[in-house]
Amino acid sequence: MEEMRVDLVVIGSGPAGQKAAIQAAKLGKKVVVIEKDPFPGGACLYSGTIPSKTLREAIVNLTDFNNRNFYGQDHPIREVTIGDLNFRLHKVIEEEKNMVVRQFKKNNIPLVTGSARFENPHQLIVMDEEYRIRYQIIGEYIVIATGSKPRRAQDVPFDNEVIVDSSGLLALGRVPKTMLVLGGGIIGSEYASFFAALGTQVTIVDKRDHILPLLDGEIGMHLQTALSEIGLKVLANKEPETIWKEDNRAFVKFKDGTTAEADILLYALGRQANVDALQLQNAGLAVDAKGYLPVNALFQTVVPHIYAVGDVIGGPCLASTSMEQGRLAARHPFGAQTHHFPSIYPMGIYSIPEISTCGYTEEELKEFGFRYEIGRAYYYEIARGHIDGSNVGMFKLLFHADTLELLGVHVIGRGATEVIHIGQVAMNFHAHIDFFIDQIFNYPTYAEGYRVAALNGLNKIKRIR
């Protein structure tokens, strides 16, 4: 057994853990990263963000999806095999894995492989697959960045072939003809749209009125319309009662007595913190009622020298926010200048079409009683949309009707997750809607939609006045 004593122990090598470790190393601290899997990167790299977004791009490209607007919905879908998709997937994963390894080596950060558990608030042991103790590590400070995993109900017969979660879906050996997706959240909606684009008959089932209720309502309806155009169906207000497998098909009986069946069932009803093996009680820690580790604004747990970041602390559960949480958590204990986590940041949903939002929704502004106005620009009125065959999409800018300050930016359509950052920067500088009107945008671009939407919104204000 090897003994180590370091300034910072980071448990988990996903986005949050990577940035925490690298930041501490940049501050001249002795750091070690513990990762239970053979290679660094975490679920984000092997079963989460990177694989799902790679899968999306491969499907869009290989099926010639974007040419359907030029040639109509009768434009034949190019047949794509799982082998085609996996070729790209494995190549991207390998490149990303190598990048993480290089960054750790460059910053002299040792990576310890094994399962970590607390012995006391400052001491961890690391065991190998055969439960032999390989390391005893003492850290002045500790960052828990163990991420999350798909939530699995005990009465669901997962088999990784017919009834799967989001991790198992990536290991499918075929493109199914039919698919049921239980859960209309981000993960369920993304994968549902991917397979619909492949030609699979997909049905999303959700207990709510519509999918992705966190979205601005108008954007959500725009998405649901776009998904219906590629054949995806939504069954709303339905809760599963029993799930079973029969003759290599998945079956669901709902609480209203109805049933549904498909070749594949994707169970996408939430995620949970990945803390089962940590023996948190030995460190004086416990999860909250939702199963996440509670932290303060500085990402400290109830034990001040132990920090927690990323999915393990709950929402927003984005790789982008996790990276910044990790960086900030590694600065605070060593006295480096820091700041509170930003209140304004973008969220990207990589459905087909993709969506990105920043700031308030229209529903929130109504609830707050704000006097607001809306500027809209549709992709069918933007030249770049015509060139790319992207007629589905819109910009929605929300701004104060009196001060004209930008309050929310919502974009659906190609390039949404890229152009959102223009709105993000504008909001952080408290820009007014006329800021976009007074700027010159490259033409033809999707970003030009900001100017078109701003003109649309300001024209309404002028009519009111």
C-alpha cells in the first residue's frame, strides 16, 4: 500500500474534477486525482456529454438530415449503421481522453485509479477491483467531484439490450425500428430526437403536459412542432405503472390502464449523485432529501475543508457549469482571489433542432410582474437559414419595456448553442435592446438574428409610445 500526503485530493476526473485539479496545480499545490475507471474523463466523456453530442453530429451528417429542407420530407434518409456511429464516437472519445491525460501530465498531477472511500475527514483509502487497498491518501483539502449516474428504479428490468438507461443506449448493437422514451427532460428529449432523425419511430412519454417544461413556453412549443415534423410523438400526462420485457420487446402499462410497446425502451427519469461507495458518514457528510451533497456559495460542505462540485451537488448539472465550480472550489481554500458563481450563464440542449437559453423566461417575467416586451426573428427570414436549409428556428429576446434592458435570450435552431454567447455577454454588461441595432453583424450569419429580433421588439415599443 502506497501512502500519499497532498494539499488537495480530487475525487473524480470529469469536467469539475479536472478543472479543480489543474487550478490547484497552477497555484503550486500538490494535487492527486482519484478515478474509479481505468481512464480519466468521467461519465461526461464515456457515457454523457461527449458521446451524446458526438452521436448527434454523426447522425445529422451521415443521414444528410439538413438537406431535407431543400428536398422535402420525402428526401430519403440515408441508412446509418451502429458501426458508422461508433466509429466517430470512439475516435472523439479517444482524442478527448488523450487530451485529459496530457493536461494532467503537463501539470504534474498524478492519477490514482481505484474506488475511493473516506476513513475520516482528511483520510481516504483507494481500493482496486478486487477490493485490495492500494493507496492511503491524506489531504489538507478534498474536492468531491464524483458526478451522477442514471436513476434506476428497482422494479424496472434493465438488460442493456431492450430496456436501457442513457449509458446502456450507447452500447446498442442496432438502430431500432421503434423506441419508447420514458421522460421528457433534457436527456430523454435529446436522444429521442437523435433516433427520430435516424428514422426510428420514437414516442416520448411524460407525466407532464409537455416536454422540457424548464424552457420558455413558446420555445418549447416550437420544439415540439419541429419534432413532430420528423415523426416524433409525445404522450403527455402518463405515468408508468409496470415495465416488462417479452419476446425481445419492451412493454409499459400506464396508471390510466393503457399500454405501449417498442423494440427499445429508454428509461430517462432523472439522475442521482454518484456517492454510494464514498462512506460519506466517515467524513461527517450526508446527502440531502434529493440525494445530493449540500454546499454553500463557496462549494464547501458542512465540513469546511471538504468541497463538492458538479453533478454531485445537483442542478444545473451542466459540464460547463461544473468546470467553473471546480475551478472556484480549488481557489478558495488556498486564498486565491475568487468570486461567487455567475448568476447568468447559458444552457444548451442538443436536441434536433438544438436550443440554448440565457436569463429569464417569459413565464418568469409574468410571475415577477415585469413590464416586458418581446423581439422575435425567425430563421425563415434570415439569409443564413435559407443557405443552410434551416427554416426551423427563432430568436426570442425579452427586454424591459421601460429601460429596454435585455432580460432573456432564447434561441432554437442550428447554431443556437454557439450564438447564445452574444446574448450572454450583452446581459452580463446590462446591455439594452438597441445595442444590437447599433452593431454591424456579419452577413449572412445566424447571429444577425439578434439585430432582426431587436428591431422587431423596438418597433413594438415605439408603437406603444
